[in-house]
Amino acid sequence: MTTQKIAVLGAGKIGEALLGGMLRAGRSPGDLLVTARRPERAEALRTRHGVRAVSNAEAAKTADTLILTVKPQDMEALLTELAPHTPADRLVISAAAGIPTAFLEQRLTPGTPVVRVMPNTPALVDEAMSVISGGAHATEDDLLHTEEIFNGVGKTLRLPESQQDAATALSGSGPAYFYYLVEAMTDAGILLGLPRDKAHDLIVQAAIGASVMLRDTNEHPVRLREAVTSPGGTTISAIRELETHGVRAALIAALEAARDRSRELASGQSGS
């Protein structure tokens, strides 16, 4: 493990999850810095994790790696604050959705290595998928270091930055689609006569079991689905209704809409 100081700036839920992941991976609290907009939030992080709470400027001057976890709309103001204090040898990791590496590179010291990461909220339970893309000046070592950090809260996957908008639609927003599906299935369970809590428990465990089978068997989802689908049985009757109502087409259209919105946000952030 690389020994260096790492600062998490704007540490909200994802930022705190990263702190926890790094600590569980063996990093010393003394090597971790945090910043937060509200002093009480910074104090809570300091108390809970034993890390040092500092200003954004001090983090930029002190840390070797800066992880920016602020909301996309707050990124430009943060970069304006950081730029005078961030030398070109700092690694800057952005976890803000929709903001391209070029946006950061244009506002920081020329030559600063920037890595863009799209994590998702299962980072809070160490089951994230974090998609990593290097900017113009990021080296292989920078990407490996980024993977080391984000592997503490789940899995990582490298993609070209041109595919980040698609990854945001599929993975960054992905958990919300599953929650939406569970919500709809719970309502169906109630319609079929089950109490809400029992319907919820049945669906959640089915979702967990299906996910583990997808991950651990390496079987194609079609084969796994076919194993449940008996000729003339209940499952094929349900699948027929899903196809009749265009659920597959609706999902494809939904992901295209999410990708397009990610592109729009990126375009707006970059000023083009």
C-alpha cells in the first residue's frame, strides 16, 4: 500500500464511505484529512474516524492526493479555491458526476494529473462499482493508486472517459432502477394479498440471491432465467406480460435518457 497523505474534500456520505474503506484497508488515520462545508460535520468525521479536519486550502497544500466528493454544482467554486494552493504534482480525483477531467485540468495548475471516478451509493455497504478514467496527465501509477482507494468500498472498472456517460447511466444511477423495481414488485405483492413487510422481505431476498448467482456462477442471465422458466408455468406467463408491456424497451430508453442527461450536464459544466 502506498504511504501518502490523502484528503477527502466535501466529505458527504460517499466521502465518509471512502474514509472508512481506507481505514479498514490499513491506512493510518494520521495520513487522512477531511474537509466539510459545515464545521459540525467536520468535527463529527474527526471524532468518528480519528482523522484530521482541515480547510480546503490546507488540504491542497498538505495532501499528496485530493479526492473531490462535492456535488457537481459546487465543483467550480471548489476548484477556484484550490487552484492557488495545488501544485502540479498533486493527484486530483473527482467523484462528481458528469464533470469531465478537462474541466478540472483547465482550472488547476497545468500538468496536474486528474482521474475521474463514478462510484455508486452501494459504497456505503462496501459493494460499490466505481468506474475510473484517467485524464490527459494521469499515469498508470495514478490509476493504480485510485483503484487501491476505491477497491476499499467495492469493485473498480477502468473505462475510457468517452464511455463515462454510459457508465453513469448504467452503474451510477443503476441502484435506483433496482429500488424502483422492488417498489413496484412490493406493490404487486400487496395487490396479490401479501402484507407489505412480507412482500418486501420476499423480494429483497430474491434480489440478493439472484445477484449472487449472477456474480458467482458466471452464467449468462438468459440461462439463469431459463432455469426458472418451466414450459407453461408461472414464470413464462409473467415474462409474456413484461414483453407485452414493453418493459425491455422501456429500460433501454430509460438508460439512453440517463446517458443523454449526463452528456448535457458535462456540456454545461465545461461551458460549451
